[in-house]
Amino acid sequence: MRIAVTGQAGQVVTSLVERGAIAGHDVITVGRPQLDLADPESVARALAAAAPDAIVSAAAYTAVDRAETESALAYAVNGAGAGAVAQAAKALGVPLIHVSTDYVFDGKLDRPYRETDQTGPTGVYGASKLAGEQAVLSTYGENSAVLRVAWVYSPFGANFVKTMLRLAGDRDEVSVVADQVGNPTSALDIADGILAVVANLVSHSDPAMRGTFHMTAQGDASWADFAEAIFAESGARNGPSASVRPIGTADYPTPAMRPANSRLDCDRIAAVHGIALPAWQGSLATTVARLRAA
């Protein structure tokens, strides 16, 4: 299968290239300058030239804090840009998988969020991603799946795992927020899930397979819990390690407010698509091992 993916260097994009090749798919990355989400005409041209059997909308403006002062750009890329990808997919008549985020919720619930729960982003990034979801579903909801993911890490790019290992390289103790909880999720596992959804949409016309789904790893943790697990895995491989000092969100202020609860309920994607991503602990071990080997 020929799959066009928007973006070139992100964690999910890079993981899709790796996992797609293993699964025997031809994954084509389409990014700037040929495709610029802030330029809708370039989106249509670049995706048409790729001649895909399916499209994965993975490129996004992801600078959560900077979005607070670059709101116009965030909305142009994450909102209008996502809509342009949906228009291109509709013109080509191919399924679209759009990658979204837990940041569309305010994080105030005391249980994992379901797809039917009320959205309520607390910052520009989340609001712009929600605008993208709405643009995709209003433009091409009949053949699109929106996949909300969270707390993404991998051997690629910049992410929490790599940051913790870097910090442990020059200090004995690292302060980490302990009152935000979510589902740490490997981008490689996300890629496997996306490829499974792509195959289902290409093979089946069932409307139930379209719409919004949550897709994260099994199990949850606070950022402090996650950091402790990272250091344990690294230390077991003679890598950098440190002790964790739990702190509160108030002790680490940021321009954008983070959800206190980012946990996502993934029952729907399991029931409809037969997808259940692995527990985060095992995937973390694999990621740390790869980083140590590199």
C-alpha cells in the first residue's frame, strides 16, 4: 500500500517510515517546501503528486508554550492546514487518518477521557488541534478517522525520555512534576496502530470505523513516575540515571497550562478496530535500549 504522510521529521512520521517498511508498505513523507500546511494550495498539489492509497495527517505545530504568542500560526497549521489535508484526501477519494492530542481536554475529569466527553482546551495549542479535528470531520468525516494520542516518546526527535536521560547525564537529582497523569505512549506503537487503522479504512466502508478514537498505551503514570521508570531502565543498561524529586505543577510554571489528567479511554478503538497498544513499560524498555545502543 502507498501511504502519504504529512511531515518529514516528527516522531510519528519517522516511526511510520520504519514500521511501514517492516509491514511492506510504501510510506512517502510529504513536507516543506513541497507541502506547507500554512499554504493550502501546496497541500493539494503535493498530496496529489504522491498518488497515495491513503493519507496520514501527522504534521502539526507542536510548540505548546510558544503557541500562546504565535496563535495565528498555530491555527493556520493545526486548524486550516488540517482542513486542507482533508480537502485533498476527499479530492483524491482516499481514506484519511488525522493525528490529534489529549490537549483538546481540560484535564479536570477524575477518570480517563472518552471520545464522547466534552472538549475544553486550556491553551492555544489544544484549541488549534481541536479546530483541526473539526475541520477534518466537517470536510471529510465520511472517510476519516481522528486518532487522539498522548505523551509521545520514541528513539527519534525531542521528547521527555531523551530529555530525562540528558539531564541525568550531569546531575544526581531531577525535579519532575508529579500531579499530572497520562498514558506514556511510544510513537512506534502509535505507528503500528495507525497502519492498522489505514488497512481497515482501505478494506472496509463501515461508517463505524470512521470518526474519533483514542489510542494510547495501556497503563498510566505521572511525569515523575515516568521519569523514575526511565532512570531505572537506563541504569540497568549502565546508562545515565538520577533520583527524582516530585514537584507540583505550580512549582514549574509554563506559559501554557497542561491538563492535570491526560488519560484517554481506548475501549472504542479496541472494539471497532481491534487495536490495543502495548503497556507503556515494555515499550519504554525497548526505546531506552535503542537509545543506549545508539
